[in-house]
Amino acid sequence: MHPLIVRHVVLPLHERLKRTPTFAWLKHLERTQWMDPAKLRDLQFAELRRHLEFAYRHTRYYRRLFDEHEVPPHRIQSLEDFRKVPVLTRQLLRENFDDLMATGVRLRRVQRVSTGGSTGEPVTLLVDMSVGFAIALRHRAHRWFGLEPGAREIVLWGSPIEATRQDRLRNLRDWLINSKLISAFDLGAPALAEYARIITRHRPLRIYGYASAIYLLACFLEREGWRPDWRLHAAFTTAETLFDFQRKTIEAVFRCPVAVEYGARDAGNMANECPHGGLHIPAEGVVLETIAVAPDGLGEIVATNCHRPAMPLIRYRTGDLGELTDERCRCGRSLPLLKRIEGRRTDFLVAPDGRILHALALIYVLREMERVREFQIVQEDVDSIVALVVAAPGWSRDDDDNVQRAVRARIGADVGVRVETVAAIPRTQSGKFRYVVSRVADDFIHRVLSNRRPAVEGACS
């Protein structure tokens, strides 16, 4: 369908039927991103105060918590006051689910959503789908790359392609808004070849999906010599850490810039990358902090999304490690920045001598091995590693030895390394791919960070 019809007729009608004020939010966000930084901070704090007052009035958990710690909303006059509110963990969310639900207020489209369990700790929460803030943030970020709502897109997502009535309705809706869904649950060679044909027919201006899935598709297309004969504006990766080698391949194959959308089902949209490389925090409704900050600036990201009324999650520990900065982006926007995101704590490895290694320590080595098609490193214990490998023809005992030597060279000579060749690497329930799964890193890093002086930095400037 013509993008102008989608943008000016179909999408506004779609939002009106859902009673979702997405375009009102988008108009607001287009203005606020250029506000004077001090005024934007004031706006952010006003939204935070409103959210705290809502949580105090409408949830048993926060009424009890704020009173116990003597921080009722009217006493919170600064971010320093706000940091007196204890953090919320996944365990506390599960234990206090009923008390975290908003009561005494009418919310129109509340849905239960569950995280993908990539941390090993899946949680369920409630989200009001009628707010429109998150969708407007995505529209704004895509506009930074010249993409208007209604532009043709391919979405590579963790969704099975089935033939139920619901799927047929979804496909009709997607056709009406110029969106085409392809499944990240099937990334075998026949499926990737079909995806190449779909992309060529659909001629999208943007691609959106899991970082690993778009990268794998790009690798396949590169091997096939595929190149677009039209201009893609951008590829947007989300849900997983985007590594530099993935970015380079995606940019080269699709001939367009790649931008990160940092978000999570439980914490919402937390940052979007602009064409200048700045990872902008949407201060109009999101407050990010880092706790237990290390000397290198890295700490655990704690999020408060002020536009999730169905189940307020205040100072919610995301499990992600990142660094905040007071620097301003070259694009000129006043939105605060995330300097870097290093992934989940379970994406790191722990060596027997106490070193903490980033996943890239092994990713860069194993991906260069000639007969390694795909791999996953699973750390069962500090001194026990399993390497799952999707092997190319000709795999031999020598290849097993090469993988074992590579792992031991980086983690420790005495580490037990078992290599298993498999037909495919399992994805998480939601379709995400993880290069590294550590059963010990989360607890280890938590102990390390907890033993440090609990420095805290806030991202309101």
C-alpha cells in the first residue's frame, strides 16, 4: 500500500480504533528532544514524581515500601531523594505480583507479558497497551533516519509462522501497514533463501529485529552474492547486544546504517541510537541509573519507566551492564546518553582465577574457525565449559582440539572443555540467540559489585 495512505489514513485509524494516542505522543516527543537540557530534566523529574504518586496511590507494594522507608512521594524533591527508594528485583516482582498491580484505576488494554527468560529468570508482568509512548519512541527514532510511519519494513522476530485465524488477521494488519513478518524461529538455509526472496519482493526501507538473526541473514545473503537494488534507510537491531563485527556485516550487505534499540519487555524502551551514534535515553518518561559502578564506569542498569501504569516497576534492576555519560551527542538533541551497553551479566564468563571475561573473548576466536558455522559457549561451572558447534562438512577431532585450545587459552589451562557438534543451536523461548550462557557469572558479578563502594550515577542530564 502507498506509504502516504498508510501514514495519513491507515495508521491513524488503527490507533483511533485501539484508542492509543501514539501520534499525539510523537508530536510531543519531536518537540521535547530539542528542549533546553535543564528544562528537559525538569520535565523528566515531573514525570517521575507523577509516576511515584500514582504508584503510591494505586499499588499496595509501593505504598508499603515508601512508608517503611519514609520516602512518600511528596518528600522526593530530587534524584538523591529518589535513590533512597530500594531497587526492585525479578525475585521481588514474582513474590509481590498481586501487590504491584495497579488498583482503583481504570486501564483499558492491560495484557500479561512474559520475558524471554534469557537470564534464566523469566518473569511475568502487566502492561497497558493503550499508552502509546513506546510506539511513539520507535517512530521518533526511525524518523532520525528519514523513515516515516508506514514505510515498508521487514520484521525478523521470534514468532512462529502459522495458519491460525489470529495469524491471518495479523498478516492482514501487517499488509495494511506495509510490514512483513519473517520468523526468527527458523533460520535454516531453506528459510533464509525464502527470506531473501521475500525481501527482494517487498523492497523494505527498514529492517527490524534481533541482532543475531539479522546478522545471520546478512551472512547468508553475502554468501549468495545478494545485494539490494533499492535504497534501504536503516536496519534496527534490538533485544540482544549488537557486536561490532555484526554491525559491519549488516551495513555492508544491506548498504545502510545500523542502529540499536535498547529495550526489554520488563523495562520497556530505554534508549535509541541516532545516525551520529549516540544512544539516547527517552528522558520524557524514562530514568536510567547505574548502581555498584566499577572504576571503569561500568555498572548495572536500573530503569524506571514512567509510562507503564498497569504495573509500576520503580528502580528496576535490568541485569544489564552499561555506562552512563554526561556528554552531549553531536546530533544536538538534549536527550541524555548511554555511553555503552556491555550485555547481560549472564553474557560474561568467569575464569578460575577470578577474571571476568566479555563474551567477545571467545566469540572473535571461534567465529574465525573455518568449519565453525555457528556456536554457543555454555559455562556450567567456573572450571567447566561446553562448546556447542554447528559444524561444516569435514569436521574432525583436530577441530575439537582447536576449540578446546582456544577456550583454555582465554579462560584457563585447567578448565574442562567438552565440544558437542549439534544440528542447530537452541534459541530462547522468545527466539533470541545467545553466544554465551554462563550459569555462574550472574552470582559472581553480583558479589564483586556488592563488595565495591556502592557508587551510583543517574542519567538525567
